[in-house]
Amino acid sequence: MAVKCPVCEAAVQADHSFCEACGHALDAPACAACGAQAVDAEGYCERCGLRQPTGRDEAELTLPGGAAAVTHKGLRRARNEDAMALLEAGDVTVAVVCDGVGSSPRADEASALAVETAATALARGVSSAEAFELAGRAVAKLASSVDDAPACTYVSAVVSGGRATLAWAGDTRAYWLPYDSAGPVAGVRLTDDHAISTGEITAWLGADAGDWKASIRVLEPPGPGLLLICSDGLWRYLGGYAFPGAAAPLDLARELLRHALSSGGHDNVTIVLIPVGGQHG
């Protein structure tokens, strides 16, 4: 029985594995958007062009020590190119958030590899600067040519007791939210964007990033609070936002995600909240 190739629509035999006209694999996965069995090995639909969603499009993490994280692809993106890690190693909490650079190819691969490499190194006790360099070298190896250089932004946090060490490159941010049971608080921004006035970033991880060193900051706040790490899918909607002065990390992470989505959800959203200096909420 003859059927049509989902890509070129040439007649093919139902028991054939490939289209003789265009070479398309007839047993390819079905596209999440148009339904055609036309998804190639890179994850793109050969009919409609959509890059397929991944299993990390929505995720939620919590740790016994109270830290929590959520990530979501947002309302306008086909897939989540953010990546996050949140783990405990003894009395140390490690978090890494990376945002794939949308103008680069395979940006989701860059962010996932950077997060895995840096989080593993930080959990072993490697310094924040060295973990950044390891992640950068790993992402650079993904490039197959000058025109194929996956890239991502980066921020990491290593928290122990009342001290947090941050490292970053690009426009993924960290904020301090002081504990205040009396009412809302203003977040204190801890990182400076590596970006020009029109928004284009000037620092990233990737083969074309140059010899960039991470910015480092050590935070020792005078009292308890929450360390917030987030991608621009959240912080672009934080203008005028009043953070609750006392909230459990997971509850606040979910509330911040709802705020980002209700404000437009134009980009992937990743939020990590870590108690510093005592339990919060």
C-alpha cells in the first residue's frame, strides 16, 4: 500500500524505511506541533521546523535543607533552553543556573552541559572560578566549527552557613531577599549584567567567548534571608515587584513562576531559592 512521505509528499510504500525521493526516515518520531513523523536526529521537525520539546521543559526540585528550584519553558518558547542544578554536599548547598544563548545553535545542550560540569565540580570542593573554567571548556568542545558554537550564560552559588560565593557571566542574576516577618521586602541585586545598553550580552560560555574570567562575589549578610538565582525569564518582570518578607522557598519559587507567566512568559524561566543564615519561612 502506498502512502505519502511526510516531508516531500512523494508516494512511498508503507513497509519501506526511507523515502526514495528525499531520503527521509519514515519511522522518525512524530512532531509535537504538526504531528508529522518528520523529526530529525537534531530534534527539528522537517515539515514545520519546530524544535521538539524536551523532558526538562518543566521541573521542580527541593532539598532537605529547604532550598527549592523551578524551571519552565514559558509561554512563547517551543522548548526550555535554561538548565539548573541544585544539590547538597555535606553542609554545602550548590546551585548552578545557565541560560542558553538563543542566537547560538544547540543552546540547550550548552546550558545542560555547563550546569552538569560546574555542579559536579563545585560539589567536589573545586573553587567557583575553576568550576566556571571547567564548564567553559566543556561547552567550547561542543562547537564543530566557527558557525556551530553553542553558548550559554552562567551563574553559580556555593552556600555554607551564613556565607555564599557567587560566580557569573552574562545576564543570569542573583538577588538577596532579607527575612522580614513584618511584611514585603525589596530584593537586593547581587550581580551586574555583562551586557550593553541594548541588551546584548558581552560574556558567555562557548568556543567564541574569548578568555573570559567569571565575576566573583562573596556574600555574608547580617541576618537570615533567601538567595535568589534566576534567568532573565523572571528578572525582566521584577520591576516594582515586592517580595514577601517571609515565605518558604518552594512556595515563593512557585509564586515567582506564576508572576513571570502571568506577566507574559516570553522566555524560559528558572528560579532557585536557597536559605542563608537559618531557615526562612
